[in-house]
Amino acid sequence: MANKMEENDEKLFLKNIGERLKFYRKKAGYSNYEYFAYENNISRPQYGKYEAGANIQLNTLYKILKALKVTPEEFFKGIE
């Protein structure tokens, strides 16, 4: 039972990360994730998966946050 709860917590965490990426992308003026990914040399299909809640490596997240001009502290504020 505990493993199932941990798995659900992880999925929820990744979904929240994806929603935050989408929020900050739109805030940066990119209405379409494909334009943002293309302009910042990020795989468009993979970036779309990140916004949908796919697992993301920290170095990739750092690159994306830098492109969005968002600090990690600002990005993670309020995410549980």
C-alpha cells in the first residue's frame, strides 16, 4: 500500500512540475510550447511530455528555467 501511495505522490509532484513549466512558459509570452522548445533548442516532443508530467532530469529543468528567466527558488515555491 505504501508503494502505491509513494507512486501517486510522485505522479502528482511531476504533474505539478509540468503545470509550473506551462505557467512560466505562458508568463514568458510563449502561447505554444513548441515555439518555446524550438527557440531554446529543446526537443519539442520531449518538452511537451515535461509539461504533461513526465520525469525530467535536473540539468534539463535547470536549462529550461534559465530560458524562462525563473530561479529554482521561485519555481519550486509552493510545490509539495
